[in-house]
Amino acid sequence: MTHHAKKTANMSFSDEVTSRHGGETLTSCYQCGTCASSCPVARLDSSFNPREIIKLSLLGEKEEVLSGDAIWLCCSCFNCQERCPQNVEIADLIYALRNIALEAGHSPNIYSDFASALIAEGRIVQISKFVEKKREEYGLPPLKPVGVEALNKILSATGFTKPEKTEATK
Amino acid sequence: MKSYAIFLGCTIPARQPNYELSARKTLAKLGVKLVDLDNFTCCCPPPIQSINLESSQAVAAYNICLAEEAGLDIVALCNGCFESLAMANAALKKDKKLKAHINEILAEVGKEFKGTIEVKHFLQVLMDDIGLEKIKEKVVKPLSSLKVAPFYGCHSLRPSKLLQLDDPERPTIFENLLEALGAESVEYRDKLKCCGGLLKGISDDTALSLARDKLVKTTKAGADCISTLCPFCFVALDIGQLQVKSKFSEVYDMPILHYSELIALALGVDPEELALRSHKIKADTVLEKIA
Amino acid sequence: MEQPKIGVFLSDCGKQLSEILDFDALTSFVKTVPNVTLIARGSEFWRGKGLQTIIDSIKDKKINRVVVAESLTKISDVNIAQAVEDAGLNSYLVEVIDLKDHCAWPHQKTPKEATEKAKAMLLAAIERAKLLEPIEKLEFPALKSALIIGGGIAGMQAAVDLTDLGFEVNLIEKAPFLGGLAARAGRFFPTDDCAICIQPPFSDVKTITHTSRKCVYRSGFSEIPNLNILTNSKVVAVEGVPGNYKVTIEKKPRYVDADKCVACDKCVSVCPVETPDEYNANLNNRKAIYINVPTVHPQVYVIDEDACKFHDCAKCVKVCPTNAIDLDQKPEQVTLNVGSIVVATGFREFDSSAIKEYHYDDYPDVITNLELARMIDGFGPTGGAIVRPSDGKPAKKIVFIQCAGSRDKRYNPYCSGICCMISLKNASLIKEANPDTEVSICYIDIRTTGREHEYYYERAREMGIKFVKGRPTEIYADEEKGKLIVDVEDALLKRFLDLEADLVVLATAMVPAEGTAELAEILGLDLEADGFFKEYNAKLRPTETKQRGIFLCGGATFPKDAPTASLHAHSAAMKATKFLTSGKIVKDQRTAVINEDYCGDCEFCPVTCPYGAISLEPTTEDHFVARVNDLLCEGCGVCVGTCPLNAIELRNSRPNQMEAQMKALMSVNGTSKPLVLAICCQECGHTAVDSAGMAKMQYPANVRVMKVPCAGIVRVNQIFEAFKAGAQGVMVVGCKTDGCHYEVGSDQAEKKMDLAKVLLKEYGIEPERLEMFKMVFIEGNQFAEAAQMMTERVTKLGPLKLMGGS
């Protein structure tokens, strides 16, 4: 169990979310739906609705929220958070839900790639030799070393869990 | 000459050296000195925040510490880097408890966040340090009546409480900067809506629909090109245009240019020096219009 | 001063107490105390034969101080005080203590210890009684006149009530016409009839019927003989004290003589200037000389000095048949002397321009409910037609958006309470007159809580008004369609709607009237966090303030509907009359007194006093002293606790009296535990001790209770005195933060105790020996627990070691 999971084992799902970074404002929501109509994704994909995700979380539907596809469909545009009349940090909340989901083993495979690159090289996208050569051609200064060691120490100190790839791609 | 620590992030060095190129040339012409610091890492944008928000905030704070130690403010070129670093900077400056908590973590790598520097977006450096008047003065090839649809992207403006770049509902900084170059800034519907960039690889359909929406609306408004502030938005609309053509059988021929590329052109930089060939949608029509 | 001769009267409450406390031992003990000249035992002393004993002892000059151990002291001491006064002794030379609720019952399991504590309590009462001083009653004259600030329906209603009772009333209104929001709203729920109506004055001789109401304009309101109406006027300064306020008013020039104007409208017909009519929400233009609508009061025209060309034109002057227009009128300052002030300044609509995504500032077809009301009003700019302001075409699709700026942490976090009803009313009126108009209401919650209000919601649904549960994110203009689009999710359907609208009506938040903050400053009143005037007590005294002579009514304290505003007005008027009827204010001089030699003009006390009772006055040598106003002083002692130079004392709670009590309470232990002193405020703290005893909650007898007017009186050095006197621990018990009966005392005390803890540490005393508690009367269990907890804590800490021995 991660150190987060240990702490929250006996909490209600709602309390578990509000105890996480980003999830603190969950319970202010009064389901007005401003976030839903602000959301560019919700209009295009009916499986994603931020108001619904919050409602399910408040009602304690942990399994449905964490194992579902919905929470991965947010495009992090922050329009909902900007317009929310109760200052619910909706986009941050979705990060918190993803954090919990990931620790429980749910996540799209692409995140595993990001994490691997980050841990190995301190960047989420690898810099290929081709690109390094192009930089030289353009007259750009060579890239400075990346603080990979410090980065990894910080990841470790904050319980960063590398997501594993799953069979079924999401 | 004001100096900044330039924060390149990951996407720009990996996929958009043209953005970096035009930005460096522009800032040099305008008298801003850029310093490349050692040990910057990924800023930990939304994909990493999705894995662990706390880790991301701590890594962002780590990067800010490097700049604090060098006594330099940071200029970020990518919206994602700007948001990640500026949000962390603002949050830690405001919330003492959070700062103490993050500093406990940073102590493990021998760093301490003090809150002594600012994190600025490329646009802010142009606006605050140089100013519209000086930019206008330095323009040698005004982008005569080039109709540009400005696209802020999401993370330059929101969440506005922490980023404080401009009015999140009615921003004008980008439009003013375009007009200072002699270009005509074009209003179009839903201009502040997301490009869908972060959904690539998760829900390509939605991502493409959002990119297409931008292309449709800017075309309807009569724009000659779209100008971006963020490498993700650039890719979503540039390469994205080919994918839109493929999926929807629609051709837009809408060149996408970073603001730094436009300003470089206006300041007289030779187009050949700007790696415009790396754009998937060629910028030839734009170059013709401003010749 | 004559020698104190103390009579001690011990009541055993029908032998209840003597079963627990050893009264013989108590009597013997009291006998040994000097200056006690009489000891009596009995069943009760607060009434009947017992009370007579006290009276006779006073009359026979056997005693000149009275100490009574009685039960239910907060009731019994009133009787005793009155009887003592009647017997010819000043009622403040009495000390009543409670051996039942404060001793016998909470310590009934340890009767021996209880008896020892009772000895200490009696000694404390006796020592305090020795030092008591007589306190006189003061009389202050009060003018039998009132000023009402604000001429809306609440202010007018209060004016009718007060003039009916014979008082002189001045009604001042900042606009040129009376009526406030009501005049513009047209119709009010729940009756859907005219808004601008009031209970008529009884002084209307012609109609001495029981008629329930009359429109203002035919109620004879303006002709009430003892009512002085000043429109176009503002309060700029208030000086004085309750009963005697001197109010300075600035009258803006009307440029039209009220005694001559016959309201013929000729001036309007020749005026060449047109300017947007803000009364009609700029939906039309008016002239520079104007009257709002034909039904207003006063029926006297007014010139808009920002629009008028004055002598460059003067066409109106030439055409006026009665020469009523005077373009050279100047602003006037008027001074009024009144006994009381009633604030009825009301509220206004929030400026929704702040909600940029709703485009109130740049789309003309986005309007507010009040602006819609102007259109619905037959006297309004469109003659009752509902149109699109942008092009004047009929509005056939109307969308209401509720909570525009209400329940919104970015703007106004509260619910404004009346907007659901206003929208339902307006929507229904529109639908009734135009059944083919499509009306939708977007809401977060529909709140129809008052009597008859649910019916409005039912009727609206029956009329085919559509309800969308969702708060729209944005309004945008579809130029092609020529319509506005309201972007909203219907949460019940989980469906996105793009509602087409000719007109979007924002049910905006209601915020305090313009100028509220300035007026609060002028009157010395507090505002709540929401910006409205603070009620003295929201539960019990919503129309009063901490200033004795200033009252509140109507929407000035929070948005409210007409029935509530009326209630409020009647309440404020009644409260104001209590004040005005006798022509004087009688008050005890249990007030603060300043030792001018010690006063260092530091300005702490005038700033801290919640009642503004302390002023700094210059003396001859370029020096200031603080002076207390006996009428304004409420006797809390917060100033005493604030003064860094010990220059202030509170009569009847003087430091020497408090010190004597402390020493006496600590002089007898009789338990195996360390002594703990509990300093309790007389409002909540001391009553919590009462309730612990009443419920027979047990706590240890080493806890000794001392009463003070307010926890704010406690000085840091007194904490040290308590330890020196023998306390091993000190509790300070006050009211809860938002419930301090003297506004700030409890919080001030808390701050001081935090400071005291720091100092204690410096002196080598464990800061945990001192603790502040906040509780209310019914939390007696909390007092018992706190007493138990403190006892255990100081027992664990061991005996106190004061620096330098002792």
C-alpha cells in the first residue's frame, strides 16, 4: 500500500479525496452545472461530465469513479475552475482523482511512458540525436544537463508511483 | 539589460526548436539577456500532475529554487511550463503551510523555496519589460494587415487567480502585441476554448474535434493564420490539421505561427533563419502577405 | 466614609443546603470576620419574611452593607436590590452569592470540601462588600423626535408609526422622490398588487376606518403635520448622544420651489435637453427637468444639474405658470436635533458587469429584474410592452438566470433570498399578459420559503414557464440569428442546451445601498462581512444596534420582501418609541472612570470601546486625556483591560475590589487539590457555572468562581495577582466569539491571555496554568469538564514556584 492508501484506508471516499493535494474543495460543490457547460470535452463526449464526476465522488461511488474512463478525459483547460461560483478547484480535483486511481492500478498506458521518460531522463519527452543535431544547425546553444538525480529524490520523497502498463489499452 | 533564466521545458527542445529559435532571436533584438541554467528538469505539467500532484508541485518548486539561487526571474515559453511553475510560485508564496510542507521535501535535495522570484510568460516579458511602444519602434517590417487569429491556449490565462497574466474572459495583451507589429488581430468565436492537445493519445476523436473547431472558426472570421503561445497548441493545430484532413476530409491551409515567429519577422529577422520549414502547414502565404 | 457594618444573610433554601453544607460551621466562621455586625439564618431571604428581615436591619441602622447567600441569584438579586433601595440603602451596596448552584450541588459528593469553599465564598463576598461604593442613577434628557434615513417603504412605514404616536419625525431621502425600490418595482409578491403602498396614518382624519392600506400618494403621507420630509438630501455628520443627536444634512438644490410647483409638465415640454433616464434603466430618455413617474411623491419636478444648461437656456423658467423654477438655488445645510435615528437605507441590485461571461455591460438585451420591472410597469418606458432594448422589437423568448452574483464566492457568497420570488412574479406577469411568449428560468435551487410563495412556483409551472436546473456558463450573441444564446447544462437531463433568447434577465444579487459604508462610519455603526448593517442581535434584536439611540429597519440589514420589511419597520418604530416616550434616559452610573493623572493619551481606549463612549479631550498643556461619557458607557470594562497605565477603573468592579475577592477565595482550601480561580463574565461565563450547578454536574471544590462584567476587563497583571494570592491555575471564562454581549470583550480577553501566557513563561511559570474558555449558559457540562481538566492539569504540574519565592 502506498503511504497515502494507508492513511485513508478507513475514510469515506469523499474524505479521502479532500485529504489529497488538489482535492480539498470537493465538498463545496452544490451541483449548479456551470462546470459542465463550461467544459469543451463534455459537449463532445457524453461519457465525461465534471459535475457528474463530482456528484459520484460526493456520493462515495469510489469504484465507478476510479476505474472508469471518465476522469482521464479532462483536457485540463481550467475553464470550469475559472467559472465555478463556489471556487471548487475542479481541474485540480480531477488530478487528485487520477492520483488515487493510478495508485490503485488504473490509468491509460500513455502515462506510463511519460513517467518512464521522466524518471530516466528528467524530461517527459526524450530528446533524440536528430533533434540535438537540428539545434546545432539552427545555431541554438547545446542543452544544459538535467537535474535527474534531484528530480528522482523528490519523486521518491513524495510517494510518486510509476504507473504500470496494462493489457487493455485505454 | 534585464536578464532572465530561460525555461525551455521538454516539448520545445524535443519537438519545437523553431519556437526557441525565434524567441531567442527576438529577445536578443529587444535587449533581454537569456541565461541557461544547469539542472532545470521537466516542469511537471498536467500529465505528471495526473500521476502525482504533490510531486509535481515539489519539482516545480525545485526548478524555481534554481532560479532563486541564480537571482533571476524565469521566462517560460511554453504555456504548460508557465502554468506549472507560476502556479507553484503563487501558491507557495500565498500559503505558508504549503510552503513549509514543500520545503520539507526540498530539504532532501538541499534546496529551500524562498519566494524571491517571478515566473513570467514570454508575452509578459514583452509587455512588462519592453512595452508596446518600444516594440513598435523596433518593428522594421510591419506585418501589414496580416490577419492573425490570436490563440492564447488555456494555460497562459487560467487559473487566473494564480497566473494573473490578463483578464481571463476578455484578455487583450496578445491582441495589443499583434497590433504593435502592424498585424490585424481577428476576433473569432470561442477563441479561449481549449485546443484539445492534452487529449492526444487518450481520446484522439475529441482532441481532433476541438482542433477542428478552432480551424473552422478562425477560417470563418477571415484569419490568414493562427498565432499560438504554446508548443502543444501549435502541434495540435499544425500537425493536427493533417489529421483533421484525414479524418474529416477538410482542408484549411491555415498556417500556424508562434507569436515569437511573428515578432521575429516583424523585427526584420530573415525568414530563412527561423526554421519555418519545420511547420507542417507551410507559412508561405503569410510570408507573401507581409513581403 | 462611615465604617462598613455588614449584615450576612444565609439562606438554606428550605433546609436543602444545610443537608450538605455545615451551616453551623459557616455561621461560626462568619462571626470571626471583622465588620460583620449581623448574621441571620433562614429558609430564604429574597422574598417574604426573610426579605423583611433585611429591610428591617437596614431601617434599624444595624447594617449598611448586605451580603446574601441565596439561590437563583440572577432572579433573587433583583428583588433584593429593589427592597434594599426602598429601605433607604443604595442597591449597589449589596453582594449576593449562590451557595446552592455554585457550591452545595456541584460538590455534593464532597460536603466537607464544599463547606470550606462556602467559607471562602462568604469571605470573598464580605471583603468585597467592604469596598463597595454607592452608585447613583443618572438622568439624561431625550428629545421626543426621530430622524429616519431613507424614504423607501420601510422608512415611510416607520414614519407613519412614529407620527401616529405623536412624535416629531424627520424623513430624509437622498433621491429627489420617495419610494425607493418599491416605486420602481411596480408590483410586489405575494399579493401582486402595487408595491408603493403603506399602512395609512391614523392621523388621516377623513378616513378613520380600519382600511388596511393606501397608496402613498393618496394616503396623505405628505400632509402628516408632525412629519418633515426632506428629499434630495443626505446625512453628512452626526454628533451628540442618544436622546440628543445633532444631525447635519446637505440638501441638494431641486431648482423648483415645492410650494409653487403645480406639476403641469409645461417645463418638460419645452426642455431641449434629452438624457438617459436612469430611473427607467436607461431604456428611454428624459428631459433635464423631470418627474420620475406620475405616481411619485413629492409631486414636485426636479432639475438634473449635470444635464441642464441653466441660464444658457432657461426655457422652462419662462414657461412655468407659477414661477416655480429658480435656477440659482444653492445647496443648503440643515441641522436637525433629534432623539433617535432610524436607518432605512435599503439595498440595490449588484452590478453584474463584474460577471463578464454574462455580458451585462455590453449586450443591451441582457437586463436585470428591476429593469424588467420597469418594462412591465404600465407607467414605464415601454408602456408595459416587453421588448428587446437593442432594437425595440417584442421579446418573445425570455430566459431568466437566477443567482447572478449570489451564492457566488467570487462576488456575494450569500443567498439574496428574494430573487427566486421576484423572477417567478415577473415571469408570471409576462406570461399572463403574453401567453405565446416563451419563458425559461435557469436556476440552481428554487427558494420559495415564505407563506403563499410555493403557490407562485406552482402557478408558474402551470402557465408553461420552463425550468432548467443549471447555472449557465455564458451568454453569447448569435449575430446571424439575431438572438442571444444562453449556454447551460440541464443537470437533471444531463443535456446541454443552447437556449435562444430575445431577452436575458439576470436575477442579480442584492447588495447594500450606495453610501452604506460611509453612513456606517458617520453613525458609528458596524457592518457585517456582507456589507449590510450589523444587527445588535440577529436572533432577538434585529432592529437595534449597539448604539442605544440608533435603530435599523428594512433592507438595510439584509434583502427582504415587503411583508418582512413592514414587520421590521413596525419593530424599529416600537423600539424607537421606548426610547422617546419618557423624554429622558435613566441609567446607573456603573461606568468607567478615568484617573486623569495617569492617563498617557495613548489612544488605546477610545479605539477599543465598542460603544464609542470614550473621547480624547485636550487639556491646557498640549496634552490629551480620555473622558468617559456616562450615557454611552455600558459598563463592560474592556477599556480597563486595555489601558496600559492602569488609568481606568470601572465602578463596582474596581481592581481593589477584585483583588480582595481573589485573596479571600484563595484563603481557605480545605481540599487536597491545588486551588484554581475561575474568572467568569457575568453574561455567559458565570451563567454556565450556574447551569452546571443546576444540573448537579460534579466538579472539584478547589475551583473558585469570581464574577466580572466582561472577560475583557481582566488585566494581565491580575493574572499574576491571582497566582500570588494562592491560585495554582487560572481559568478565564467568557462568551463565544460572535456572541460576546459587549461585542469585543471575549476576543480581547483571549488576546490578552495569549500575551499573559508568554509573560508567564518569562517568569518561569508554566503557561498551561492559564487557560481561556468560551461557552454559553446551556453548556454547564463544559464548565464542569473544564474545571475538572484544569484541576488535573495543575495537580500534575505540581506546586507553583514563583520567582523570588512566595
